[in-house]
Amino acid sequence: MPPDSTPDALVVLCTCPDEPTATGIATALLAEELAACVNCVAGIRSMYRWEGQIRDDTEVLLVIKTRAARYGALETLVRARHPYELPEIIALPVVAGARDYLDWIRQATGA
């Protein structure tokens, strides 16, 4: 993809407490065409500060491929289904990628 183009693809990161939660969110995102692909990466170790204490937990990381236009609905769905008081939902822009893959993301997310 030429560097002067502006793809609308995003990679969204979201941690979940367990496999059933991750699977449920991933399935719902795909069913609603809010994501083209969701990788569920089990067994990650998350260390973070929460309510004045350092926490150390095992989580499942969702790596979600979507479009910027679908982000608002994606965040709403994740928040509705996520058990955490403050879920991690971080969107990163895709600055370059294989054109056919980026086209597939657009197609798979209702473009």
C-alpha cells in the first residue's frame, strides 16, 4: 500500500479474564460484522496497577481487525459483554498492509 494512502483499518486490543468471555465477545463481533478477524491469544500475563495495588493476572488477549467506521459499535458491544469494570479497549491504526488483506477487512465488516 502506498505510504500516502490512508487505510481505515484498525487493530483493537482487548484483554479478557478467560476463554469463555473471549470466545463470546469474538463470536458476537464476527456475527455483527464488527470484526473481520479476532485472534484469541490465551495465557498472557498482565501486570498492572489497579485500585492502588499491583495486580498480576493471566488473561486472554483479543486482537481484533476492523475498520474505523465500525469502532463505535465495536466498543459498545465489548463494553456490554465484558465483565471488567474498566475493560482494555485500545484501537491502533493500520498505517500500511497488503491491499488485498485490507480490502478483505473492509468487505468482511460490511463496507
